[in-house]
Amino acid sequence: MDAQRALLDELMGSARNLTDEERKGYKELTWDDKEVCGFYMVRFCPHDLFVNTRSDLGACPKIHDPKLKESFEKSPRHDSYVPKFEAELAHFCEKLIMDLDRRVRRGRERLSQEVEVPPPTPVLGEKSEQLTVLEEKIKNLLEQVEALGEAGKVDEAEALMRKVDLLNIEKTILSQQQPQNDKLLMLQEKKMALCETCGSFLVANDAIERTQSHVTGKQHIGYGMVRDFLSEYKEAKEKAREEERLAREKEAEERRKQREKENESRRRSGSSDRDRNRDRYRERDRERSRDRNGRGVRDGGKGYDSFRNGREGSRDRYRERDRSRSRSPVRRGHRRSPIRPY
């Protein structure tokens, strides 16, 4: 019946039997809705671990649906949502373990403050033998009393009865010491111990069946699952951080090598440019030198003579102009007097 119902839900939807009015307020749930338990989707829900135990968390306020979980596992967004759900579950489990660890610490303090039960005084073999001897004596005396009574010897019988009463008192004293020793032994055997996994109190040196029953109980298994998940989650986070650190160091090393390579390339390029410029300057100087030598050969030495004659001609022109200025009266500061008519 359940398989048929599941098939119909898959084919026609879970709202197939709703009326039109009911369909108006109905919403088809998906695994990423807020009403769906993300803990149940990714791993386990802690509310399901401690049902009907002292650590019962009550019913989970969110929806646990195996079909939604299957849909989540097949979803293409599964890998992107797993870290989010696991982080939320780890945060919730850390609170549980913090409360549990506080309870464990209080349990340790309680056990340390308990009065140590003194070891029981061992029942000596002598006391056991004494009890056996007394019982044998009392039995014999009672037989004698019975025989004397039948013989009519009442006084002798009463005397023996007084001896029997004294022996019974001694027997009672010896017998009272044995239950006290048994009680101390029982207290010693029932010394309490504390389970570090779930915080439960156990009887030390208890029977194997009781110990096995505790280990396979919901509370012990539930807290074991929570602790294992937290340990696994922290190890995975630490491994991821270490891989990220190594990746950053590798990337930084690659950038450093790339910068060194670029700097070396720029140094080589600069050296090559300087060499090319130096060669270019040298070539230009050699071309200028060849040009000057070529003009000197073509002019046959006339170039220098014409340059020297030009300089001497200019010098002669400057001398002639200076002499003409020195002969001029105006230049010497004299004025020619105007001719007066007579």
C-alpha cells in the first residue's frame, strides 16, 4: 500500500486528493524550503538520536521526508548546499557537546567528593569456625536437655538451658558482624563510574550484560555519532585550510618567479637596447669621419685655403673701415664752422 501511495505521489503529486479550496493554501515543498530540515538532508538530525532517553530533544520542528532527501541527493545544487548544511549541523552539535561536557565535569566533581568506602574487614576463618562450633554445642546441649527432661531431671535440664542461652547470645554477636561486612562489600562493588562519551553514571565492575546494554543504548550511540561527526568535520576544515594555505604559498611563489623572469627579461632588453644605441652612435661617428675625409680629398686642400683667405679678407676690411673713421673730423669731435658772409 505504501509503495502504491508513493508511486501515485510521484506521478500525480502529494496534493492529488485535495479539494479546490484546500489546493489554494497548499504549497508543494522542495528540499531547499525553510520548513525542511537541512540536518536530515545532509547527515542526521540530532532530534532523532535521543528519543525516549534522558537527553531527549523532543520532536524536530522541521520536516523529515525521505523523498525530499532523495531529491536533494540528485539535485545539481547538492554539492553547493552540503557545506552550508554541514556548518549549521556542526554549530548545533557543538552546543550539544558543550552542554554534555559541562555535565561530565560536574559528574567528575561529584565522584571525587564522594566518601571513599573503606575496604571491608575480611571475615576471618576463626569466626566462621567459632560459629560452627557454637552451633554444634547448642545442638548437643539441646539434645541433652531433651533427654534430661524425659528423665525427669528438671534442674539439670534448666542449667543446660542457661548454657544454651549464653551460647545463643555469643552466636548472635558473631552473626551480626557478618551482615555488616557483607554490606561494606556490596558498597565497594557498587562504586560508580562515569561514561566519558555520554555522561551517564555506571556501576564500576558491573556485569558484562549491563555494560553492553549501555554501549548499545540510544544515548551512548547518539552522542558517539555527534562526537564522530564533529571530529570528522573539524579535520576536514583543517585539511581544507591547510590546502588553501599551500595553494596561496604556491601562487605567491609562482608570482615571485614570474616577476623575477620579467625583471630578467627587462634587464636583457635594456642591455640589448644600450648595445644597439652604442653601435648606432659608433656607426654614425664613423660615417661622419668618412664624410669629412672624403670632402678634404675632393677639394685638394682648397677648402682650408679659401677659409683662411676669407678670414684675412674680412680682417683687411675691418682695418680699412677703422682708418676711414679715424680720418673723419666728426669722429674726432670737430665741427666745420659755417662760412659767414662778409
